[in-house]
Amino acid sequence: MKINKVGVVGCGFMGSGITQVCAQAGYQVVVREVSGDALNKGLAMVNQYLARGVEKGRMVQSEKEKIMARIKGTTELKDLSECDLVIEVVPEDLGLKKKLFAELDTICARRTILTSNTSCLSIENIAKATKRPDKVIGTHFLSPVPPSKLLEIVTSPVVSNDTVETVKEFCASLGKEIIVAKDTPGFVFNYLLITLSNAAFELIEKGIATKEDVDKSMTLGLGHPIGPIALADFNGVDVCYLVTKAMYERTGEARFKPSPVLKKLVDAGMLGRKTGQGFYKYK
Ligand SMILES: NC(=O)c1ccc[n+]([C@@H]2O[C@H](COP(=O)([O-])OP(=O)(O)OC[C@H]3O[C@@H](n4cnc5c(N)ncnc54)[C@H](O)[C@@H]3O)[C@@H](O)[C@H]2O)c1
């Protein structure tokens, strides 16, 4: 199936990046947020990212304008009815995602493929909230979305081969390298990342090393572009908490139990870069 028009539900940290890369690849994009304010904030993030690209000479102004013109913002889910593929990018909450997929199922054309950007929840479980489980799949984009090379496709026992092949082609058209994972908790990327992050939080909680030194051990020791503590701040301490909690609920494995330090920061509203303070302080 040829994808022309893409829907994005949620224009937060990840949804704004996904909206941008789809529009940049030439797709018409309809992006839905819950309120005009949230939508404007999300679209401003896209605009700002592209403006930086113009400033740095990565694209010309007219190109930026063409990309922005391909994006239509809305607060109405029904405006996504004619999309060929819809990407869900709302917070990591199974109930919220299932409710949304059930709604999308009644609104969207029968041909529409529905994908979730979930970090670790069961795609099969989400798919079963619809009457088209064969057309539901995971597209796990990584942050920051525009420069990130990797995209993890998550299959499920109920997805069709046609859907897998169409989505592989679509993701490749966004300029991403694809890995394919089965529908297991955290798939490949977060299974590894959450294991590492939780061990890093444990080291600072037990006072074994400072957060700076824990981060250095991975950046200098293994050449990671960012340490696990700084990465939690970058991705959002709240997102990290929700994903870890969901991994723990899905597996029951102690190594995925959310660290008390994460919960403390979330309760204090210290969510990382987006609030100016998380594990570290930001200007
Ligand atoms: N932050 C990361 O680094 C990262 C990386 C990969 C995957 N993810 C996953 O992506 C998803 C979104 O994460 P995020 O970091 O962008 O969160 P976020 O909180 O920045 O954005 C979520 C957005 O969804 C909106 N929203 C909520 N309900 C909605 C609805 N019914 N319709 C439309 N919009 C709605 C919210 O207003 C918010 O703007 C989660 O499933 C998360 O696990 C996050």
C-alpha cells in the first residue's frame, strides 16, 4: 500500500519530531493534540528545529516553509480519518493508548495502518483494542527524532506481513535504519537501556559514585554520546519513570523496579531538561 497522508496523535517531545521527519520526507501530515495550546507548543518546536536548520545552513528558508506547509494541526481526532497511516505518540499509559486505538479504529478508513510509539507496552494488547489487529504495529522512534538514525519496528503475533512490509518501507523512506523486534517488554532498545539506567540510578542511590562519574563511565569508557543519568534528563524523568514502571509491571523482574530517586524527582516536578532541573540543573 502506498502511504501519502500520515496522522500523528500527540505533538509533545516525540510527536513533534515525528511530525517533522514525516513532513520533511514529503508526506502530508495531520497532527492532533488535546488543546490549542498544546498544539501550538508542539508546532512551535517543529518550527524552531527547522529554523535552526536554516541558521546552520542545513536547509534554505523556502524548504522550511514547504515542510511547514505540509503539516496541518488539529484538536479533532476525526480529521485523521483519511490518513493512510496514523502514529500514536501519547504518554506511556496502556489504558490511554487502548482507548485511543479503539477511537481511531472507528474513525479511520479500513485501509489505515495504526502504529504506536510505545517504549515498552504490548503491541498485541493495544492491537486487540481495535477490530483491525492485523494493521497495528509498533514504530518506536528514538529521541531526538530528527537526527536519530535508528527506528525499531515492533511486530506482534497478530500483525499481517503486508503491514510489516508497508511500515518497513515507510520507515526507510524517513531515512531511518530499521531493526525489527518481537513484542516483548521493552523490545530490544529499552530492554537494554532500562537495565543500564536502573543500574546507574542504583549506583548513585547507594552513594557508590557521583552522577557525573557514573555518566563519565559510559561516555568515556564506552564512547556513549551521553551518560545514562543525563539521558534520563534529556528524555524526561517522567517518561523514564513511566517506562520503567511499565517494564516492571510487565515482567515482575526486580531489575526493572523503578528507582526511588526517579519517583522523588517526578513528585517534585523535576522532570529534566524540559523543566530546567532533573538529576542536573539546566539554564
Ligand atoms: N521521551 C522519549 O525519549 C521517548 C523515546 C521513545 C519513545 N517514547 C514514547 O513516546 C510516547 C510519547 O512520549 P513523549 O516523550 O513525546 O511524551 P510527551 O509528554 O512529551 O508528549 C505526549 C503528548 O501527547 C498529548 N496527548 C495526550 N493524550 C492525547 C490524545 N488523546 N490525543 C492527542 N494528544 C494527546 C499530550 O498533550 C502531550 O503533548 C510515549 O509512549 C513514550 O514512552 C518516548
